[in-house]
Amino acid sequence: MASVTLKGITKRFGKIMALSRVDLHVEDREFCVLLGPSGCGKSTLLNIIAGLIPQDEGRILLDGRSVDGLSPRDRDVAMVFQSYALYPHMTVAQNLGFGLRMRGVSKTDIRERVLETARLLGIEDLLDRKPGELSGGQRQRVAMGRALVRRPRLFLLDEPLSNLDARLRANVRLELKRLHRRIRGTILYVTHDQVEAMTLGDRVAVMRHGKVHQIGRPETIYSRPQDTFVATFIGSPEINLYQGSLVRKDGRLQFKGPGFFVDLEGYQLKVEEGEVEVGIRPEDIGIGKAGTTALKARAEMISDVGSEKYIHARIGQESLTIRCPKDTVFQPGEIIPLTIDPGRVHVFHKGRRI
């Protein structure tokens, strides 16, 4: 396996800047996820690493050695596409062994490695079938197997689960995580699904408009987003984000929003006055006792999702979402007393965390 280092990768398509000076380092045997909305440059970056398209600027290093100028074949990376890209006229065994045959591996070694990979993925009984006879989940395993059987230095996975239904996608996610623990390969994985990214990744790189906004462990990305884009992109339901200002009221530091105040006493900030944005995640808002809290919201709608409830409310002139236990009982129009831990509040200035 290999580590991957990207230095200042830039790519333009005409007047469109697809990637702008992207820096990224993926450790040997690490599972790194590129997360971002459609069109942010994730797949373009993967194609550049694979050698399928050239970068305009920057360098790509595998284990500290430049692979710029090398053909895809000579980079020794394996890519799994969203569309599976299986040969329909070949059996599963032939699909798995095709890359090895092209590299001149002996028939005996091909047979052994195909059987080994099939056992690893639980598809031994599918080896004589063709792709048209397989389910979506089975095709995905075959596509993964075709990459695994080569034993490459690096695995590149481009939204490989997006064609699966929600239930099957969740199951294959677990299988993929178990598989990574067994093979200990270096994986760079592209997705727009934040749940997928947070579940699979040892580290997550959040991208937007061709730039990396933040790189870190999933829990760090979630608990300490570096800017308002990361804060709003990560988390479901979406973080409550308000524009307002920092003020001193009765000697206490507070955030003044449109028609409401949030106590920030004890919060360590680089600035204590001026315009800011405050983010509060729905799960970090507590329900207080009537008459004991100054902060109140009016319930507008209740969403019951089974394991929990989401209260959609109005605080001052702004909307507010609260995540609550499933036994919470409120009716539309009811006033809800709120408690907010200042340590759970995210404060941003000009879009950047302070």
C-alpha cells in the first residue's frame, strides 16, 4: 500500500476552475473520504490521481515519489466507478481476472487470487454468473473485487454506493468498513453523502467549489467546523445558523439575534463585539421548565421520525429546529422554554470559526 500526497493540484476546464490549489495527504492504510456537493471537484481529483486526466498545476506523490506523467497502468492504482463498469459478456470470474490477464499473470495465480477475493467478498457462488443476472449489491461487490484482486497500492472509489437503495447502501457500508480492516488498504473515497463519509472515513476532507475547506477526523469535523459551509453541510437536521452581533447585557456576553438573545458567558472568543454568526445544532438544544428560562420558542410543526422527534419552531424572527426524545409532547402554537449550553454554541466571523 502507499501514502498519497497532493500538492497544489489545480485543474481548469476552459474558464471553469474545477480545482484550486488542493493540498491533501493520506497516510498509508488510511481510509480518507472526499465529501462535498455535486460539482465541487471530488471526482475530478480522483481522476487526476488515477492518471485519467492531467492536472494543470501541482504534484502527485505516492510514497513520496512523483507519479506525474505516468500512465494509469504504471501508477498501480485501482478505481471503482459509480456505474460498476463490468463487462456484460463476461462471467463474474472473468470480470475479476481480466485485469490480471492483461498484466500477464499466470492462469494458476489468477484462479487462486479470484477465489481468494471471491471468498473475501462472499461471492463464491456467483463466479459463473454474468452481471445481468446479479442484483445491484452483488454487482457492487464484483466491482470491488475487480479492484481488490489486483492488490494495488491505492484504491480510488468514486461514489460506489450511490446506485443502491438506502437499506442496501447501509449494509454495504458496513461490509466496506469491515473489508478495509481486513485488507488494510489505502482508500480514497468520494461521496456527497455525509452519513457515508462520517461512517466510513478515518478522516474526511470537505470540499466546495474546487477547494478543501476542512480536513479532520469525523468527530472533529462535526464538533469544530472551521466555517459556516462545513457547519451547515455536516449534521442532520441542519445546524441552526443566525446572523447577529455580540453584546454585553447586564455585564454578560450575549449573542443578539433578530428578536432573541443567547447567553455566551464563559465562551472564549477572539472578539467580544461586532457582527457574527452563531450556529446551534438541533441536538444541543434542551427543553427547560416553564418559567425557569429566559429563552423561549413557539412550536410550529412536529416531525415524528420514530426514534426521535424534530420540533420546528420560531425563535424571535427566525426558524429553529430542535431534536428531542420520541416521548417529548408539544403541540403547534405552544411556547417551549429552551436551555442552551454556551460551550455547544459555534461562533463564526465572516464565515470563519472564531
